[in-house]
Amino acid sequence: MKMHPADPDADLLAGAVVGEREAFRLLVERHYDRIHGLAWQLTGSRADAEDVAQDVCCTLVERIGSFRGEAKFSTWLCGIVFNACRDVHRRRRSFGGVAQRLAVLAGLARGPDGRDLHDALWVKSAIARLPPAYRDTAILVAGQQLTHAEAGAILGVAEATVSWRMHEVRRMVAGKPGADD
């Protein structure tokens, strides 16, 4: 495994890849807030974010050995979280949320708490109105502070596309008409 230059996680990562439990624990501990925060931004729900964070940590146990060092560990990890959130959205669409709503009505599960609604208001106002590609780009770049190149790698688009999308996000959030308007 090659290591991305200047990856602050290089030492812990090297240990985790060869099965050192303490290195893995410290790596997860170092990045847990980022995992949970990104999941919360992408799902809009504290409960979903907790589920995604737990799933990602379990997935890391299996996938840490496949880390190739082509990107920083934090970027690779954001990609895993992004895909896990995509899966949550996909499942929710496929079942239409019916099972979850029935579970809440039957008292088998909690509904969203007031903190979710209050804390995510800013996201749901401007960011939520963005088309999905722009929303995902904004969350990765502005919310997770990834470079345009890192976000492009996760989204599967060119760095220039991310730059253009961020320009458009700023325009849309500011309510300015675009060239197409």
C-alpha cells in the first residue's frame, strides 16, 4: 500500500491495515465526528446519521485492508459515508418510508426529534432546494471542507465540474439569475 503524501493518518492507517486494533480504534475515534457530521448533512436526520455512522464503522473493519492510499484517508472515508447515505436514500425511496412511519405510529420507533428540525433548518432552506448534484457537491466542499479534486473523486466528476457547480451553488443560494435564466 502506498501512502498519500502528507496524510496525517499515515501512521495509524499503516497499523490499522495490518490489523493493529489500537491503531484502528484511534483512527475511528479521530474521524467519528466527521463521519457522523457528513451523514447528518446528507440525510438531514440525527437518527439516520447515527445509523450510517455505525454502519460505516462496521464497514471500515472489512474495508480498511482495501485502502490503496491513492487519496488521503479522510477523502476515502468521505466516499464511504457518501455511498452509505446514498444507500439510505435509495432504500427510503424503494420502500417509500412506509415501514418507518408505521413503526413510529405503532410506537416501535421514535420520530424525528425537535433538534433535527431546528438544527437542520439552514440546510433545508437553501441547500435542500438545490438540485441533487449541486447539493451533494456543496455538502462535500462547504460542509466537509474537501478540495474540489477530492469532492470530484467521490462524485465521479472532474475537478472543473466541482468548481463550476460551486459557482452555480453560490449563484442559486444568493438568488441571482444564471446565464440560462
